[in-house]
Amino acid sequence: MATASPRPANGLQPAFIGGENFTDAEVMLRVRAGDESAFDFLVQKYRRPLVNFMYRMARNTAVAEDLAQEVFLRVYRSRQTYEASAKFTTWLYRIATNLAVNHARDTRHERPEVTVSLDEPDEETGTTLDVADGTVTVEESLVRRERMLAIRSRVEALPERQKLAVIMHKYQEMDYKQIADVLKLSESATKSLLFRAYETLREQLREFV
Amino acid sequence: MVMKCEEIREVMPDLASGLMAMTPEIGGHLADCGACAGKMEEFRRTMALLDEWKAPEPSPYFDVRLQARLREEMAKPQAGWATWFRRPVLAAALTVLMGIGVGLFFTKGGGIYSPGNNVVADSEVQAEPGTAVSDLQALEKNHDLYSDFDLLDDLEVQRDVVANP
């Protein structure tokens, strides 16, 4: 049985002890009943996957975090109407998908051209080329970043549903059933969608492999 | 059972990602079919390349910012009656109901622009005698006279009455 320990001094919610013994839907029902520590349990469990998902959809760490927070806020706002009929992750990723797609549409004309610079940190990841420690040469580092940019741009250039399917399958490690539920497709349609996407990527990334 | 090239190629992304285990049938086909073996190798390399795209960890500020946004959310007043109007289905239903109400109001003659009201309003204003409006008002009042015609028809004619005695 899950219980909430006393509120810690840092102001965060008390830990939802034993939450891992419950399904996400059961934890969400606790949230609906007013247990805020149960909500914190879900945030801790899904913050990393959601930020990663949003990062690959939005290409910017700050925006990805903002969108992931918005997903959690929407979950919190909808707690009273939550029905355990659908799998929690399906519901969560449907909210995330809607937000990410809307964001992409709203900022379609704001995205700068992807460039590679030796001196400046990558504005999307905040990382710099790792040439300072001398373990890799400038050329190696540039090639690595060019490959990274190629992957990002080719995935991003996929049709919207193919892109979503690839990100959920390859990076979120979701199976066909889960992806099909999120995208409201049949499993066979999802399988076919993914095959077409990977075929395109195989063709377009051939020069980098 | 012998597998066809199409069947093998369908499962190549899963095989290359390690999401599906290699079976003896698939292994046998790949050993015999150079085209499929080549394609499988390309899928493996593509999947390995895609693995290079790493996503950053959530920043240390993520939780702090989320907690702040949650506190703002909790501080908001509870949903009142106004929130009902933000529900699209309810708003649409209310619009339809209002439309029906307005439609009924006018079709039943209760509206402010209904002809009945205008006639009443006009008849209450006394026009100056001799004007066209005054004549029309007089004609309007004559309906009392026309209704009495039926009564006159019912009266027996007095035969000994002459027009000019």
C-alpha cells in the first residue's frame, strides 16, 4: 500500500512510498483523489522521457523543458476528469504530441538555419565542440557535429506522423501498440509508417554511415 | 518455412534495433540472399547512427520551475460557472438554444418588430383630420361597420317604410 511520508523541509511533496507497486493509472487515480505526492511521483518518473521527447521535437532544450512542464500542468488540470480506461502513457504522450505539433506549427517560420561553429556553443544543446581537452581533433569534432546535424535535419524533414513514430519507437522505446494508440492508428498502419520512415532515413543518411 | 525477401525487409528495422531476435529462418535467408544481407547491414548502420543523437538531461531548474508553475496553478480560483461557457460542446448547445428561443420569439409575433405591435402603435396615434393617415385610420375602424352588415341582413324588411314619405 502506497503512503505519503511527512512533508520534507525543502517544500517538495512528501515521497509517494511504494508507488512503483502501482500502475500509472492507479497512481493517477490517487492524484484525482487529491494526493499531491502521487503527482510528484509521476513527474519524477516521466520528466526525463518527456524532456527528451520534446527536445527531439522542438530542437531546443529550454523550449523542450517548457513544453514538458506544460504537459505535466495539463495532466494536473485534467486530474478530476481522468478515466483509467486508457493507459496513462498513451494519454501522456497524446498530450505531449499535441503540444509538440502545435508548437512546431506555431514556430515553423522562426527556426534558424542549422549551422556548425567551432567557437560558439550549440544554441540548441548548449554544448561546445570537445576539442579543448585534446582527445579529439577539430576535424573529428566537426565531422561528429555534422553527422549530428544530418540526423536531426533528416528526422525533422520526415512527414509529421513518421517523425513522431520514429521518435517514439527509436528514442522512447515504445512498441507498435503504444505508438498506434497515441497516433490513433492500427498496429499494421503504424508498422508500415515506421518502415517507410526508416527506409527514407536509410537512403538519406547513407553517406554518413 | 522459406521466407520471402518482402517478409524479411519488413522486420529489418526491428532486427537492426535489437527489438526482435534473429530466428533461424531469417538467418538462413540472409545467408542465401545477398541483397537482403546488404540491406540489413545498412539498416544496422543507420540505427547505430541514429543512436548518436543524444538528448540532454533535464536541467536542475526543471523541478523548481515546475513547482512554481504548479503553485500558480493551485493558487488559481476553483472552476466557477464561467468555466462552463469555455466548454465547446456546452457553448454550442447554448448557442443553438438561444437561436431557437430568438426564432420562436419572432415567429410567434412577440418581438418588438412584429407587425401586430406596429399596428397597435400606429392606431394609438391620432392623425390630423383630412390627412391620408386619418382616412386610413377611419377605414381601419370601419371593420366594426362591416361586421354589423351580417346583423342587418338578418333583420326583416319593413314593407311599409318608404324612403321619402
